[in-house]
Amino acid sequence: MGKITGFLEFGRILPAKEDPKNRINHSREFVTSLSEDDLNNQAGRCMDCGVPFCQNGCPLGNVIPEFNDAVYNKDWQKALEILSGTNNFPEFTGRICPAPCESACVLDINKDPVTIEEIEKQIAEYGFAHGLIKPIKITNRTGKKIAVIGSGPAGLALASELNKYGHTVMVYERADKLGGLLRYGVPDFKLEKNIIDRRINLMEQEGIIFKTNVHVGVNLATKSLLDEYDAIALSIGATALNLLDLEKAQGTNGVTYAMEYLTAHNQFISDGRIGLNNHEGLPYKNSWLNAKGKHVVIIGGGDTGSDCIGTANRQGAASITQLDYAPRPPHSRCESTPWPNWPRKFRLSSSHEEGCTRMFSVRMKDIVAENNKIVGLKIVDLGFIKNDPSEVSATYQEIPDTIRIIPCDLLILAIGFKVSKTANLVNEFGLQFGADGKVIHQNFHTKKDSKVFIAGDARIGATLVVRAIAEGRECAKAINSFLSDQS
């Protein structure tokens, strides 16, 4: 695929980024685009490797070598058709996917992988810019009506696929704007919200109906949905936070969790609102979450923690510290995650480039508060001991004489999320939970002979946007099969 000797002739290049000192002064996207010639050369690096492990690495199964070949040959229409066949929203994944496909690229064994994510993004942007992406006109309707609850990436993919099958789709969103995690969980500097609006406008032209400010189980009875629709798809996400096992954390001002913090900032950037989403069971007390002039500490070393770093920098934090329970990863792929697995290695995100202190092998022991407001954190270093050299898992112990206090005016917890067991619709639809905390289901079906299905983070736990899209696509197949059997 591409140019036979391309991987020997061209090195991996990525688009330039705005200087960190400048980009923290705004919340817009700051990554430029490669020129068409550079993009063709990058696509030309795709090898005729025989077995495209990149496709296995992609949760959507994108046919990557083929669209690389089309881009190399400047056949943008073909590239778009190939990509759109497996990915409903390449403009989203091309911006915010961590690109497991690139880690599975054969070149990544001993060289730099193909820039698959950037190529994907540019195929989508070329399609929008040149009028190649158009509404799909559905001429034959089945007469079946489906309610999709939640408009995050899984819900949008569900709606898109079900509409293509010819069913009539209504999407209900409890927030005031559509997009779910894409809208309020992902900062604008990674995904500007006009990109979401552009796609939703297209979906509306295709016949999908969206309703906002509808909280199923609160201001819309679940029974009315069961009576009206032939099938119901729950794509409600995983919004319940993992709590610290620390009683003081739940009663101290200045302690929050990542999604609350990011949502508040995204709302402010969107329309100047200063307020908070009241998620079910929210235990933490807060004034509005502005990091300006504060010593911010973020617990959690994942992408969500990184998004909080970028947001705090843009708000003008006095200092930002990220605490990670795990040891500092090696700079190259470690033995426990051999190719083509997603590698555990040290990563520097764009938010890290903008400035923060990263601390590994550290655990928080206690909160230091004055007048019920956080002023510091008591932390301790951890020493990790492998039980067996062949095992990836390890135990830890606190290192003596390493306890100290670091300043903290705002503590942000980015330690994972799970499905809410207290949401009204969870009870009213009679969802059952397993020992792992996930909803019990069979092939996306919540109960035998039930018309209720579940997909996305609500089914598999908090995960990547690309996996949520894949979940939506697969759930749509299950619903279509169910409706076909019913008729």
C-alpha cells in the first residue's frame, strides 16, 4: 500500500503546534495541518506488510492500508468512502483518539509508525471542505421507532447506524446541548464544539430527531418510552465517580472530580455560564471551579488528568502537580506490553508541554484543611515490589520517612468513573449489576425479551471515544436484528 519504498524514503512527521506560551492564552485548537504533499508522503509510508495489524489495533476495524493508499494516490473520494464505511465520526477520532492503531503498525516494531490519526483527520476535513460529506437520504422507512438515551459518541453512532437501517430515531439528552462527553468532557483545545455541531446538523438533515433538556426518569417517565418505542438504547455513559476512601475529601471545599471541573470550564467557554452540573450522588462541595492563582493537584495519570492540566493552565493556575500511583514508565515500549499491544511507556501530552510537575509512585495520605477548605496534601512515596519477575502486577509499600505536605488549593480527582447505580432510569428500567459493577447484559440486551439495550461506557465501563463509537455501531446491529425478528 502507498509507495513501495515510502517507509524507507520518508520519516514520520506531525503537524506543527502553536507555542505553549501562546496557546494557553486561549481555548481553541492549536494543531496545524500538514500540507497535501506531506500528507501524501506520510500515507506513502504505509507498508505492504501482508497482515495489517493496525486494523486489529483499531476498535472500529478501520481499513487503514486501503485509505492510506487512496490518500497517497490523491483519490480523496475513495479514501473517504473507505473510512466512512467503518467510522461514523473520523473528525472526532482524528482529533482525540490515542491511536492504538499506530501502536499496532508494523513499522512501530523498530521505527516510527505511520501517522494514521492525522491522515484520518485530514480525510474527514477534506471531505467537509470539498462537499464530499453530504446527508444520507433515507428513502425507505421501516416504521419502527427507537429512542436513544444519551448523545455521547456511543449514542450518536447508535442513532447514525439505526437511521441508515431505515428506522425512525429520537435521541434524548439531559444536558442543554448535544454531544455528551464530547461536548462537556473534552476541552475545546482538543475538540472545538463547532466540529460536533457540524456533524449533528448533518444527522438532523438525515432525519434523526434530537431533544435536549430531557432527563429520562426525572422529567420524562420511562414508561412513556416503553409504550411509544419499539426499542430503547441506553448510552448514558459512566458518570459516577470513583470516590477516595477518605472521609475528609467529601466534606472539604476545594475538592472536586475531573468531569465536574471540565464540564464547568467547557460551559463557561461555550456561553459564559458559571455553574455546575448536579450529577447523581455528587459528594463534594465547591464554589465555581476556577484554578486562577491556585495550587492545583490532580490525582490520576491518564488522559482525563492531562485535560485537567491543560484547563488549569488556561485558567492561570499558580502551580499544577499531577500525582500518579504507578511508577514512572520507561521511555520506550516495556517488556510487559510487547508489539502490537498498546505500549506502557512514558508519554508527554500537549498539556504536559504547557507546564506541570509530574510525580510518580506517590500516594495521597490525607487532606490538610483550614476552616473546612483544602490548603495542602499529605503524600508519601511508594516502593513497588514484583511478586514474580514474570508478573506484570506488583504490590507496593510506603517508603519510610518520605511523608511530606505539598500546597493544594484545588484538588481534582481523575481516578476513573463507573456506571451510576442510583440514576432514576437505572431503577425504572430494572437494570441489574454484576459483581464487577457493570450492567448485566447479553449481546447488548439488558433482559431477555426486553426492548431495552445498552451500549458504550454504560456497558463496558469508562473507555475511549473510539471504543464508544464501535459500541454504538455494534449495538445498532443487535437492535436491528431484534426488530427484524419481532416483525
